[in-house]
Amino acid sequence: MNHTHSARRPAYPAVVLAMLLLVYTFNFLDRQILSILAQPVKKDLGLDDAQLGMLGGLAFAALYSTLAIPLALLADRTSRTWVITVSLGVWSGFTALCGFAQNFTQMFLFRLGVGVGEAGGVAPSYALISDYFPPEKRARALSIYSLGIPLGAAGGVLLGGYIAQNVEWRTAFIVVGLAGVAIAPIFRLVVRDRPAPPPPRRTRCRSRAFSASSPPSPASG
């Protein structure tokens, strides 16, 4: 797909928004799936209420809250789509690893990894929406993007609960995580960073200003 040509297609911003919505849905789904499957996880791993609370709160929020700004700066200085792609792969991979946890320590470390990945997902997405949608359409696009929260919550309840009831909680983590890993390269192939506008040319303006401010030469008199 040609970088510039794809960015100029009239329907391409809608494609970008749809892909960002899909990624945000998985962002929230992977974030909430532990709370949906809390009871079977607690029983299988022999956790108490304090440990379960740490997995759902501290383990996720510790790095999610501290890495969001550095990853946003990285996205601004490098590539927003690459930061989102890598973040999606990281948090989805750690979500899948949660299905292999055998104790509290392993699950805690895997949840830390989920928080690291998700820290780089939202801010670059807002930036891409601002790149592809003019101010008069931006609020509408952001509202559509925000649908990822209820869609992710509903998907977690339906999909995670169904898999856990019919198979086991470990399979739910693995299936949801691997689905996100599979989407990551597709997102990178479809969504491109919008080309930056060329810097304004100031050479001619500066030369005219210099000519106007320069005193006339003696020969011209």
C-alpha cells in the first residue's frame, strides 16, 4: 500500500478509525478479563482477596500510569503506528501468558506486562485521529473511538465468560491474547502515519525583507 496514496483516499480515515476502535476494544477487553474471571482464577491459584486485588489494581496500574507519558513522547518523535502495534503485541502476549500462570508471582508479573503494553495504546491513537480528521469531524471520530470501552467490556463478559464456562479460564486468557497478537501485524499493514506537511519556505520572504531593509547603494543614487 502506498503511504501517501492511502492517506489521500476519502474513505481511508474511516478505515483508520475502525482499526483504532478494534485495537481499543482489545485494550479494554484484556484489561477487564481478569475481573470477569476472578473467581476461577482465585480458586485455581489459591489466592486470597488481597492478592486478587493486587492483580486487578496495583499490578496493572503501577507501570500503566508511569509509562503512558514516555511512550506518548516516543510516538510523537518516531512512529505512532509502530508504537501502537508494538504495544498491542506486548499487552496481548502478556494476556496470553496469564493463561499459563501457576502462582500469584507469575500472574503478577504477567499483569505488569499487560500494563506496560496498554500504556502505549491510547495516546498515540488520539494523535492519529487528530491527524486524519479535521476539527469539524474530530469530536465525532473520538466518540466512535470511545466505543471501544463498552465494546471491550461487553466482549469480555460474553467471550471470556463463555470460554471459561465451557472450557476453563486459562483458555480464555490464551484465546483473547493470541487474537490481539494476530491483529497487531494487520494493524501495521493497514494503518499508516499521516505524512507531515512540508515546512513553509521562508527563503524568498527573508531575501525580500533583507532587500527592503537594506539602504540603497551609492550607485543606485
